[in-house]
Amino acid sequence: MAFISQGDFPMTFSTQMAAARQGIITKQMQQVLAAESIHQDDLLSRVAAGRIAIPANRNHVGLVAKGIGAGLSTKINVNLGVSEDCCNVEAELDKVRRSIELKADAIMDLSTFGDTRKFRQRTVAISPVMIGTVPIYDAVARYGKDVPRISVDDFFDVVKIHAEDGVDFMTIHAGLTRMAVDRLRHNPRLTHIVSRGGSLLVDWMEANDKENPFFSHFDRLLDICRDYDVTLSLGDGLRPGCLRDATDAAQIQELITLGELTKRAWQADVQVMIEGPGHVPLNEIVANMQLAKKLCHGAPFYVLGPLVTDVAPGYDHITSAIGGALAATYGADFLCYVTPAEHLRLPDQDDMKEGIIAARIAAHAADVAKGIPGAIDWDNAMSHARKELDWTKMFELAIDPDKAKAYRASSQPIDQDTCTMCGDLCAVKRSRKIFEGR
């Protein structure tokens, strides 16, 4: 197959998927190739088939694109945004900047209050990483109406505004149909619906006695996504909110519909990701990943956590990292971070850092486990630095250098080669002398 560089070819494609199907290597694909250990023919074939998505709205001018999906490193997302109770725009923009410094791959603006469009536009302008949103949140904030009074046109006008503003991917709960709600009624849950977007849509559907507008007008949604090359992140409005509700009939019913919608999107050259569950017992995670990949035809899978226990408020970044590492090993391609503040409050910058580092650890552990080329090289380099007792190099390689340095500085050993855990009994120093004579 002959490949054509975008720079040598007039733009005749509407989306990254359409370009891949024509054998065109876009600027965004070149950026992915530079960051990943994947051959260009594999990248093209997987983007064309929908197994890799490259969220890249053509209006996001400063974007450095990244790929999400088969054979690529696991990516992580950070949620932020202003709310009525915490409406500090500058503080949230500082979180955007700090997230980028901490090597987040994506940022989702979940703002629900104030001048949401101005905040979104400023976020897109300063961010080289992909930006996601949930337009239904903004519909509530923008129109100030009771949810049932929001019109179908209102919903789609907001989707188009987000696309115009340069948003790279949007969470749309198009698979939350009346049939899925019936499944929920006949199979009662402990925590009902915990998705904010899902609960808003069900409220609208019940009050108006109508089908989900994003399902019944799905082609209208695809037209907008194709026009701006917005990746459609098909949301899981019926994701489980506790361990007891995991892998139930409502969750699976929605997933089946998402798989059907995925095929329709691909027929329109629209890129798709599938969003997955939030609370899942450890022993059910692998099955959930396999179901999602099978029912949704190998589309990139994006999970919130999943959290593997419900009893750790204040430590949910840990419960999430445990689940995320296993999920990414067995099929998830994109992890949404969870902070220690989950279920408790809007996270501050310290919470955000803890969540990012935990998610990055989970993603890297999974990349090592599934053999992503080059992933283990980082670990090998750290192990060599440890054998050499090269503290400077260890700090340089640490996923959080500042914390590692601070811990070292807080407890100084007599022998600067060692640490205060072992001191003169340092096994590394002693065994190096035994086996290497030094």
C-alpha cells in the first residue's frame, strides 16, 4: 500500500479516520508516530478500522495529537472545571497548566456554572493536549432551564458550539435508551444512576415521554462530529456506581447499543471511543474489558478507574489505580484519573497531582504487562541507577521526582551512598562488592 503525506496532498478527507482509509498520513498521525513505537502501516490500518482514535478537532490549533487504542501506550485523562459551589476560573486554569506539567494526556472540562464557553475557549487555547467535554452539562448551565424544558435543538446547538470551540472529544450518552432504562427498572440497583449526564437524560426522557434525543437523532450528531473531526466518546450513562451493581443487565444493555452505534459512526468516518464502568469488583474487571471489546468491535475503551472497593473515601486514587492497572492490561486504552477527593469534594491541586500520579502508575504498569514496546526500558533504567546507587539518576527517572527528592532530603544517612532504611547494611552496596569487587 502506498502512503501519502498530508503535506504532499490536498486535504480531501473529513476526519482522521477518512484520511487513514485513503492512505494519507496526516500531521496528527505523524505526531503519534513520533511518540509511539508503531509502524505507520499499522497505525493507518488501525485508525481506518476504528481500533485507534486520534482525537484532533481541526479548530484546536495548538494540539499535539496523541493516539488512543490498540498497540499504543495507555493514556490518562484529568477531569476539572468550575461548579456553582467552586466557581474559581483562574484556579481551574491553573489546574489545566499543572495537569500538562504532570504529563496528563487529556483534560476534560466538566464545567457546569458561569461563563462556561469562555473557560472552555481559554482551556483549548492554552492546552497542547486533547480536550474533552460533556455537552449536556453545558446545556443545563447555558440555558438555565429545568432539564425537561431543554429542547432537542438546544442540545445539538451546544454540541455544535463545543465543536466550534475546538473540543477534541465529547462524551455523549447516546446508548442510554428507554429499553436500557426498562432493564434498570426490572433489575433494581442499590445506587440507581450515578452518571450525572445519564441522570439528566433519564430525567428529560421520563418527563417528555420521549426517546433519548442523541439516540433518535444520532445522524445529526455524526454530522457535527464529522464536520469538525470530533471523536465521539460514547458515554456509559448506566455505569455501575457500586460493586453490587457491576456487570448488571442495564449496563450490558447500554453496551450492546453502544456497539451498534459505533458501527454507524464508523460508516460516517467518525472516530469513536467507548466509556466503561466506574465500580467493579476485581474479579469482574477482565470480563468487563472482554465484553466491551467484543460488543464494541475493538473500539478504544475509556474507563473511570474502575474502583475495586466502595469503602475508601479519601483513598479512591488507590482503589482506582488498582482497577485501572488490571483494566488496561486486559483491554482498556484510556484511564480517567480519580483523586483522593472522589465522592467528597471538588479536588484541589494536591488532590489532582495524587490522582494523576496514581493513574500514570497504573497506565505504565499495564503497558509493561501487555508488552508495549519500550515500556519496560524505563524500569530497567531505574533498576540500573539503583544498582549504581546513583541518586541523581534515580530522581531524574522517578515518576514524581519532587516527592522522591523530598523524602530523601528529609532523612539523611551517614553514608551518602545509602539511605536511612539500611545504612551500612545496604544489600545493594554489599552485593555489588561481593559480585563486582567494588
